[in-house]
Amino acid sequence: MGRKRAKSSTARRPDPAAENFQKACDAISAHPMFTPLKWRISLVRSEISQCPSDGWAVVTSEGHIHVHPSRRAEAEEWIYVLAHCLLHLGLGHFPLRERRREWNAACDCIVAAFLADFKLGRPPEAMRGRVELSVRDEGKLYEQFCRDGIPRALQSYGTAGPTAADMLAVARPPHYYRFSKPPDWPALFGEGLSQAVRSAVLVAGGYAHALGEGSTRISIAEQARRWFINSFPLLGSLAAAFKIIEDPKICARLSISIAAVDMEAGQIFINPAAALSEMECRFVMAHELLHVGLRHDVRCRGREPYLWNVACDYVINAWLIEMGVGDFPRVGGLHDPELKDMSAEAIYDLIVTDIRRFRKLATLRGIGLGDILAPRVDGWWISPDGMRLDDFYRACLTNGLSYHEGQGRGLLPAGLVQEIRALSQPPIPWDVELAQWFDRYFAPLEKLRTYARPSRRQSSTPDIPRPRWVPAPGAEDGRTFGVVLDTSGSMNLKMLGKALGAIASYSMSRDVPAVRVVFCDAATYDQGYMPPEAIAGRVRIKGRGGTVLQPAIDLLEGAEDFPKKGPILIVTDGECDPLRIRRDHAFLMPPSSRLHFPARGEVFRMTE
């Protein structure tokens, strides 16, 4: 027998170079002055890095910092190098001038002087030295270098080595930024300076600790939320009810580029990588809160969720721009002045005519993604005091409107006020909506008095002849409608029974003599005309297989004994292919279901 070799179980040792680099990245991310810039740049520390072999890092105009993949250094040195590259972006050193070498050297000197005064990090050995400049302006220093040459003492302040430039310009075609604007690096740096000053004031006043563990720095999103609670009563109640999530890992997992809202969990997600200013964050937060208050998840009503989200975004953004709530974000967001004063339903009908173009639009969550997360099931959430989630959100927005108008906090768009007041009314139950649909097609019958058949009261007064009321001749001709019943296995039997009971009840109350019933799953089962009272009784449902409803629709539309103007009521859970229906129709569906195609007819949703 051969000897068995024992497997070595040596643990993988951590890489000191990678650890120091990660510490530097964490320190830069935690610094308030560099946080807005850090979340918008990308680091490249691999074999594809464009950094020269004798350099430390180079930065491109698009915000890519290419770091030497194998250089070993202390964390303090990496902090200096990363801050140097970020300052090139934040101080507006792009685009480059005609004589790039002189311009790069002038910018390196200004950045080195800034970091020397700020005492951030420690410059590497090759970049150390006292920075003495006659002027502190890149333009004037550039002109001096072009005229007199670059002094030898000022040639070692770049991070790309002694012979290379540490700033690289990247040219992009105009259509590259069709859906998003390039970052405004100086504006982001200005926001970082404001945060740094605010943090320094809090530390000096004893209200916060210095940066590091135990820091109580208030984020931009939290500041925006507090502003709504304190200064904007329309959305203050909703803002107080939601929790702000600013975890970049969670946002990356949910594919959230800027923001999104989860109405079920009561959470608003703000991605720190978007580096929003406080005014932009106010706009974004108001956008998400209006999605909640106006119940855009419930009002989808079988429409395609993403396209409905896009339509709602156009409406909300137009209102927020008109009200002047915050600033429209530089990246993301939808706005078209031509769609002003249009409702979300009207914009949706316009969008579905060109789905291929509108699917490329970017909401606050990203391209092709809606910022309304997790559509809820109606009525699932009950608070301890018995209030439903839907009622709670409606009450928050309605009360906010009352406070806003009562305190004279400014004028609101007429369309927004109209929608809020409409939402304050209790929603019409589905059975009432179905009854109104029946009233539209089956008006009360005209009745005549006849002595051919005596009234039932005749026996009580034999000596007094009493006529009987009967429908006018021909009044019941064509007074019927078709019912296509989805009997696939996904349909709930309880919902089927409730739907058949409502159909039978409203048919009898409106003097409908017979109803054409067609069961349909993978095959079609024509039951012919059935009296309403028979539908309300024990009906033997056939099918329980797949879902193919188009043959049943074609059967009714092509039947010679079915009225040409007779409407069709389709009872389904929506798990079917798109339907082609040429006559008036409506859908009766379970509460949590939706159609996977635009509905031309009305959609009624039953409740549990």
C-alpha cells in the first residue's frame, strides 16, 4: 500500500499591499470632502491598469483612476496618491490645454500645495519636498512654464512617475451621454467642501466626534428627510414614516443607481454612489414620496409596471420642477415639457405606442428598471389600530395637503391637488364598479300593462281586474353578454365562485334572460346560453389545464347566434397570452394578479 500524503492546511496569508490600499480607500470614502467624488469614480487595480510601471496612479477625465497593480506602500502614501487624483477632477483640471506636459505640471504643483497645506496623507519618497510657488493659479503657472520651462524642482509632484502625465483625456461621441450627463466634478467637490466645513463646525461645537469610529455625521439624505418633516408639511408625514437606506451593497444588489422606494417595507433607498447634493436629494426624496402618497403601485391596474412607472415619473417630475422642490438630479430622471398637464394614464397610452424607444429610458433606479419596488397585495397590511396600508398612505398625503394649505406654505400644481383630493375619497368597491358596467349595457326594460295575464294580486280582489306589467315586445332581444371563464389550474376556486355569484346576481337584477358561458383552459368548452339563476347554482367547471383564452374569444365573436354588440366579460388571473378582442369587453380578476399586455377594456379586481 502506498503512503497517503497529508494535505497541507496552511491558511492563505493576507496581502499587505492590498490591505494598505483598502485602508486608504476606506479613509478617503469616510472623509467628507472627498466622499461625493469617491462614490462617482472607479478604481482600476489590475493588469489592465494604464498606470506606467514606475508610477503610482493616473486619472482619466471620466473618473477612472488606474492604480499600479503591484506596488507596495503604506496606507498614508496611498491616501495621498488617491487624494491627488481626486483633486485633479474636483479642481477642474479637465479638459487639458494644448501643451499638455506644462499644463499637467502646473496642475500637479497646485494639488501638491493644496495637500501640503491640508496635511492629508504622506507623499511618497519621490514626491516629497517643499512646495514653493510664486503663484497659486493653474492658468498663470501654466503660462509661466510655457514661457520659461518647467523648473527641475517642480517636476516630481505627479503620481505617474518622472516621465509620464498623470491626467488622461478620454473623448466620447455625443450620443454616449444620451441617457445620462457626465458628472460635474467641480460641483461634487464643492459639495464635499461644504460637508467638510459642516463636519468641522459640529466637531468644534462639541456636537460630534472627529472622523472615525463614533462619528455622528448626518448624511445628505437624512438632512433632506428632516427638511421635509420640519419645513414641507405636504410630505412631512410620509417622510417621517419611511426609513432611509444608504447602503451601497444593498443598492448594488437591487440594481439601484440613484434611488427607489419599497412601499411594503417603508424604506427609501438612496445610493451614496450617486453623490447627490442636498437639493438634489430633496428632489429625489419628494419624487419617491409622491409615488407612495399617490398610490402609483395600486393604480397600475394591469398595465406594464415599468412603462407605468415611466409615465408616473414624467408627471411627478413636472410637478416638482414647477414647485421648485430641490434641484433636478444631474444624472437620471425623466422630464418632457410637452407632456405637462397630462395625467399618468394619458402618458401611458402615449408610451405604449412606441415601447421600443421608451424601454431605453432611465428612471431613478436605472435604465429599464422602475423605482417602485415590490408591488403589494391589496389589504395585506393591518396596523395595530386597524388601519390598512393603503388608508395610512392616503391619510398622510391628505393631511399633509391640509397643513400645507392651512399654513400658507406656497402654491401647489392644480393637477397634484386634484389627484390628492380624489385619493382622499374612499375607493369604489369592485362589485359596485361591476354593477356600473352592467348598467352601461343593460338599461332598465320598458314595461307595458296587459290584461292577458292577470296580476298576482288579482286573487285578493276577484271583482277588480288588475293588469300585469310585462316587458315590451322585442325588448329582451339581444339582451345578453358573454362570459369567458378561465378554468386553468392557476385559478382560485373561491375566486371563481365569487365571480360567478356576482355575475348571476347582477344579471338577474337587470333582467338579462340568458348568459353565454364559455369555459376555457387549454381547450374550449361552450356551455351555450344559461339562465342567470343556473349560474348561481352548482355549475360543473370543466378544464383545470393550461391557459389559452383566444379560441374562446374567437368563438363568441364568430357565433351567429351571439349579438354583434354583445359585450364580453373575461374572468381570468392574467396568466395568458395577449388577447385580440374586437368588441366591448372587461376583465374580472383576483386582487394580486395583473395582465401581461395593455388592457383596452376595464379591469375589475375582486377582494378577498
